[in-house]
Amino acid sequence: MIHPIGTIEERSTHLRGFIEGYAKFARLPLPTAPDVMASPEHGYRLRARLHASGGRLGFLREGTHALCDAAATGQLSSGTAAWIRHVHQTLAPDVASTIAGVEIAENIPETERAIHIEARGAVDRADWSAAGEGLTGLTVQSESRDAVVLAGMPAVTDRIAVSTAADGPVLSLTRHTTAFFQANRFLLPPFVQHVASLTGDGPLLDLYAGVGLFGLAAAALGRGPVTLVEGDRVSGEGLATNAAAFGQLARVQRRSVETSLDSLARAGTRASGAFATCIVDPPRTGLSSEARAGVVRLAPRRLVYVSCDVATLARDARVFVDGGYALVDVRVFDMFPSTAHVETVALFDRPGPSAP
């Protein structure tokens, strides 16, 4: 059981928004009112993308192209806020004005911070040396050219407990600065623990695996073997590196989800029921029509859907229910406090004697 944190008002607002959105798009009742795990509002971001204007860095105000002070929002760690001030103070104005955008990655304890800068024009190492001070890694990329590593290594590493047991396994994950990763340092461990707890024994398929957050957490618990599918080049490289520690327990497919599911479909009846559990963590647009059809055709006994958008989750849920699944559990994680954006974990089971 997840014990929510935060105020009753925060939980009620997000719960009401989720239930209304789900009912509108899925036209299905929820099995129960979902729990909401709230987050502290300050310093929660593990990842952030900053925009630039005239050499200044910040977030864009919602619905506009106007830049606002990112540090003033309270979302960033004190160390990242200090790095932004340092850049404003030390980079020459003509160099700072070439910045188009910045990606920031930190680990949970804020002991590692890597920065990727997108710049216009040629990259002269001497111009950017001050920006690398105190960082785990700094890269600068100019337009279509490859990124130049100016300091350290462009990656950070986390160690995440994948169960609530005091002596439970710990997953080590390394990710490149630009790789996708969940953004909330406070909710990441319970989020991963919850998803991993929903995976049953037997072969596991992890679609949109990223750098291995969920599929490798299950593998660390001894579930599997696990097949992890990731089509993004940067995330795929990190996934292959992270999965290597698990040997034959983790098999990586660096290709699109649609291609992987099509390959399984072409294998014919051998693929039916081949996976006890399937995890999907798609982008905000949800599953493509090909991916939805492929998952239903594959017919895993259990489906764990991680979603960052209630509308696309509801749309896809309708397809799964029509395809023979039952929605049995929903949990909401307030990954972006003080905004309307939440992460949801939905569990679908295929009823019948074969369900775990």
C-alpha cells in the first residue's frame, strides 16, 4: 500500500482531475478511487530542459515564449540553481548568446550533475571551460555536429532500492545527460518499487524501456527473464550498458516497439502467451495503433501501463478492455507538484485461470 504524502487539498485536486479525465476519454468506470502520492514542491527535479534568450537561461511560461527564472520556481536543486548563476556570471556575453538550450541531469542525492548545452556556431573549448567547473560532465553540441565533451563524463549514476525490504536488492543505473528518465527525485524509489511489485513471475517484456528503470528493477528482484525494447539511440546505449550486469536474465532489443511487436507477431502462435507480464511506458502520445494492436495480439497475462497523460492512457485502456483485459488497479504519482501533470500506473489483468 502506498501512503500518500502532501496535503489533502493537493491529493484531492489531482485525484479529481484524473478521475474526470479518465471517465471522459475511456468511458469506463475505475475499479476504485486511486491513491495519489504527492511530492515535496522544492528541489524535486532530477532532469530539466532550460531555454535561452539573450544569454539568459530559464523555463518558458506556460503557453508563451516568455522566459522566466527557473530557480525562482523552486523546482531545481540548489546546486543546479547555483550552476545557472555561475554561467550567467562567468560566460562571456557573446558566448552565452549562442546558447539555444540546456539539458540538466542529476542523480538522486545530487552528488552528480551533468550538463548538455546546445549552441549555435563553432565550439571553442576555451570559451566554455568555466561552465564545466564542479560538474560530473559537460558537453556542448553545435547544430548538426556531434557533441564535444568538455569536462568529465556526460552521465550520472543512481542506486535505487527496488523493494521496501531493508536488505532488498539495489539497482545501479547510469544514464546519459540527454537520455529520458523520470524527473522526480523524491518519488522515484517508491514509483519504481510499485511498478516492480506488479510484475509477476515468468518472462517479462518491457516496452519503451529507456535505460532500464522498470524492466531491470524487476530483473533485480529475480523476475524474468526480461526482454527490454528501446528504439532511442541514446537511451538504448545506456540500456545495453545497464543490462550487461544481468547476463542472460536481461535481453535488449534496440529497435522500435512496433518493429519488435511485429516480429513477435510473425513468429505466429509461439508468441501467444509468451510473456507473463508486459510493461509499457510510452511517450505522452501513448501507444500507436500498431503498438496497441500488437500488445493485445501478444496477450500477456498481465499488463502494467505507466502513463504521463490521462487522455492517452484512457484511450489505450479502452482498447485493452475491449481486447479482454480488466483494469484492476490504478495509482497516481504527483511527479510535477503544483502542475496538472501526473504519472499513473495502471494494472490490467486478463481474467481466467491463466492469470497470475
